[in-house]
Amino acid sequence: MSTMTPLQRRQARKGRNQASLDMNLVSLIDVFTILIFFLLSSVGVESMLPSNKDVQLPLSTAEQAPRETLVLVVSGEEIIVEGRRIAGVADVLADKADVVGPLLAELQLLAQRQAVRAENQDAAKAITIVGDKQIPYSLLRKVMATASQAGFVDVAFAVQQKGSA
């Protein structure tokens, strides 16, 4: 039996504890592949409009999918552009003007954005109005007149398909 010095024993112990660790990456790659496939398939091709629980869309037989444009939401209480509250519906209805001032300022600011690609230039002047089916026509008329004055000439309305109600 050979006697080892404490330094040799320590070095032998250190060598035993540093055994190489082999990882099987095949199963990890499989998991990431499935995860990426799931994420890509759940995104889908169609763009979704933002859902607002306060807005009930009118029913329609339209079959055209929504395009990706500027979204203006008109609920029973407020007007929202791209997620920002712009004005209250009661204030807009009480005002006798045909144009909503705060909405005009916001839309003019957004209209100044430049499209990166030339083929997206027309889409930069498009707007989708997500309006509650119970809002009065006078409010809708004011919103459309304001959008038109701000330079948004391509106006679309979000509706719910009758089959998906």
C-alpha cells in the first residue's frame, strides 16, 4: 500500500470530481423544434384586431380578412387610437363641431409617419374603425370626418362575421 501525501490525495480527489459531463442535446433540440413550430403555427397569417370587451361589433356577411392598418376604437364611453385614450364619447357628442379636435391632432401626428417600403405607402393612409354597434351615427360621422380631414382616405370598418357570432 502506497502512502500518498495530502497534496497527492487532494489532487486525486479533484480529478475524480471533474469528470466530464456529457449532455444529450438531441432531445433538447427536439423540444425547441416543437416549441418553434407551435409558436409559428399559432401566430397565423391573418392579423387580428385588438379585442375590446366594451365593443360589440356589428354582424356582417363580409369575408375579407382585416388588413394591418391604424386601428381606431370607438366604444360606448371613449375613443381610442392605437391603445391610447383620445377623448370621451360624451364630450364628443356634446361638442357641436363636425371634427373631434383631440382625435384630429392625434391622427395628423400619426399621418406624418413615413412608410418604410414603397408598396406600404397606400396602407399608411388606411384606417380601421372598430366601432360598437350601439354608437350613434352622429358620433360615427364625426369620427369619419375627422379621419378624412387628417388624410386617412381609406376607411374600413371592423365587423363580426355572422357565422362566427
